[in-house]
Amino acid sequence: MGLGGVSDVEMKDADSPVEVDPAEQKKDADLAAIEEIREHTRQIEKAVHNKEQRFILRVLRALPNTRRRLNGNVLRKLITGYFTHSVQEKDALLAYVEESTESDTPTTVRMRSNKTSSTPLLTEVDTYIHLLVLLRLLDTNKCQEAVQCSTILMNKVASQNRRTIDLIAAKSYYYHSRAYELTNQLNQIRGFLHARLRTATLRNDFEGQAVLINSLLRNYLHYHLYDQADKLVSKSVFPELASNNEWARHFYYLGRIKAIQLEYSAAHKHLLQAIRKAPQHTAVGFKQTVQKLAVVVELLLGDIPERQIFRHSSMRRALIPYFQLTQG
């Protein structure tokens, strides 16, 4: 009996899974996120010192993944760790971040050396961390706070004349516009966007130009100001060196403008270009929206869209009503 009892205990210990404390697991995930963002700031610093924009481009490409890992704990540690040179700036950013959920005393993560802790942050790093705070506000539906936060961010960006900040500034313009769109205040920033577009054009800031032109087109289309949107297109030149994502947005807006002007052939051409320029494996919602308009335009041209469009796995459900239209 004694031997049997020992055997039972040993078998139970061997087979029982190791219990993982959810709090510890979350803490590990937060520390991994902080380390990843620290690496991003190093890449930004490297880009500034070497005047190589490709390092910043790499950081911005990782932004969707970084965004998913953000929370109050991560942002508070980042802000506290980086903004050691100014209590005022630190407190101003912390005001937009939700309280930490950690029950114990939060661990301080050293971000800067003693040598640099009292000197101002690189403008590009400062702007990047500010952008992360804005993204968190948008993701938690704190839209009014996002408007305030993005306005402060724009003041930072507009006061700089550095080519190394251009890519981060372009991304910031997009989310600034998004914050105002979600609060139905897009008309309030039209003048600002035009002013920044003039500046970006003079500085040959191609990505900034592309984002600002698209933001203005979206702004006009939001209020059904198609004539003003068409005038902007005719008086501006969309930069050839813009990213594929911005080209995809631009072609979509052109397609919408031409469709309203009853120029269906031109509209259909632009919409097909938007689909081709869109990311292959992501941006499903965008591609569905473009495809819906493309089907309607093709029907208005008197043509029947190809059946394979409706069979695509990512399009099948969204396009059911449009498929039924083609059978009418």
C-alpha cells in the first residue's frame, strides 16, 4: 500500500501540466514589448546619425505589430524611462495613458544612460513615442483625448525642419486626420493640412506629400465636396516615390471622384489600380470596399464582372449582394 501510494503521487506529478501565472505571463509580454520598442528607438537613432531613412522605414513597417502590444503598463514605463530630461513633458504624456494594472510596485526600466538622461530626447524618438500614445488612445476609443494628443504631436512636428523626421511625421499626419474624423471635426484641420502640404512639397518630402494629398481628398470626400477634391487633384502632383499603400489610397479616391462625375471608364481603371497596389495579404476591408465600387462601376458601364471576383475567399461574403445584382 505504501509503495502504491508513492507511485500514485509520482505519476500525478509527472503528468500534471506546469501552471503558468497569467500575471507573470502578462508581465513577460510587456517586458518583451518594451524591449522591442527600445530596439526601434535605437534604429531611429541610427537613422538620424547615419542619415539613412531605411532604418526608420523598418520601424514604421513594424508599427501594426507594435500597436497590438501596447497597453498602459508598457507606455508608462516607456515614458518614465525616456522622458527623464523633462518632468513637464513626461507628465503631459502620462496624462493620456491609462493607469497601470500592475498590483505590485512597477519596476523602473532604464532606457537612457546617466550621461544622456538630462539631455533632451532626439526629436524623432520623442515623436515616435508620442505617436504610440496617440495610437493607444485611438485603439481604446478615447477619441476626444486623441484629438488633443494629436494636436500636440502636430505642434512638435510642425516646429521641426529635419529630413530625418519626415517619415514619422507622415504617419503622424494620417493619425491626426483619423482622430479628427472619428470626432466628426475633419473640416477644422483642412487649413492645417494644406499648409503642411505646401511645406512638404517645398522640402521634397514625398511620403509627407502623398499622405497629405490623400488626407485632403478623404477630407473633401467625407463632406461630398467632389469639385474641390477634383480641383486638388488637378493642381497637385502625386509623388511617384510614394509608397504602394498611399498609391492604393490615391487611386481609390480618384475612382470615387470619377464615378461621381459619371466618367465610369476612368473610375474603373483607377479602382483596378487601387486593388493592384493594395497589400496582398492584409488590408482586406480596404480591398472589399474598392471591389464593391468597382463592381457597381462595371455594371454601370454595361459589363458583367468576372465570376472569379466573387469566388475569392476574402471577398465571397462581402460581395454576395453585388453578385446578386449581376444576376438581375
